[in-house]
Amino acid sequence: MTKIKVTQVKSQIGRLQNQKRTLEALGLRKMNQTVEHEATPTIIGMVNRVKHLVSVKEI
């Protein structure tokens, strides 16, 4: 499987509760924090829900 790096680039302040929970489920709690995940359909779906708050790079 391909790995992806997900970085939070915008704040979660003022966002909907489900978007905040999605960021936390991805392991993102602070601005500019980066996490690595396998590119599974579940992770891709989570990233698509908060694509306006994160940047994604393929490794």
C-alpha cells in the first residue's frame, strides 16, 4: 500500500464537531502537525472530509 503524509494547515477553531473529530481520528491535534498513514479507503475518506484543513503528500 502507498503511504501518505497528512499535515494540518488550517485551524479547527470554529469548525463543525464532525470535522474536529475527523482531525483527531487522523492523529492531528495541532497546526502544522504531520502524520503518516497507509492510503486505505477509510483514511482517504477521512482526508476527503477535511481536505480544506489539511495538505496531503504521497510518499
